[in-house]
Amino acid sequence: MAPVYEAQTTLLVNYSAPSTPPSYSDALLSQQLVKTYAEMATQPVIIEQVRSDLGLDMPIERLARQITVLPLRDTQLFTISAHASD
């Protein structure tokens, strides 16, 4: 069985209006933004930037298959995971 390496991070989306304490509506907006940001993270333009920043020599489609983005339900969090065999 070939080894599989994985890296993972969890990100917090925290919107609040400048110079005011966070409100319940800010938290709801943050939860909505989580879905938007999670979707954006898998777009070709973002994957291309990741490939460029890391100096990877592989097609964008292959890199995209190695990345998983999951919003954590009813939270302001989402997780990005990447896996590869080398």
C-alpha cells in the first residue's frame, strides 16, 4: 500500500463591523461567508495561485483533485485538506 500524506488546516471566518462589538447578525453573516469562501477555495484561479506559490509542476485539475474543502455545519469554520502520495 502506497503512503498518503495529508495536511489540514481549519479557518475561522469572523465578520464584524468596524469598531463595534460582534452581533448575532455578524455571526450569521460569517456562517454564510464560510460557504462562499469554501467554494472560492476550489476555483481554478485559486488552485493556479497555489500551484504557482508552491512551485508545483502538475496540471491544475490534478492538484484540484488533491484538495478538499469542507464547511463545518452551523459554525464559522471551514477545513481545507490536501493529500498526495509524495
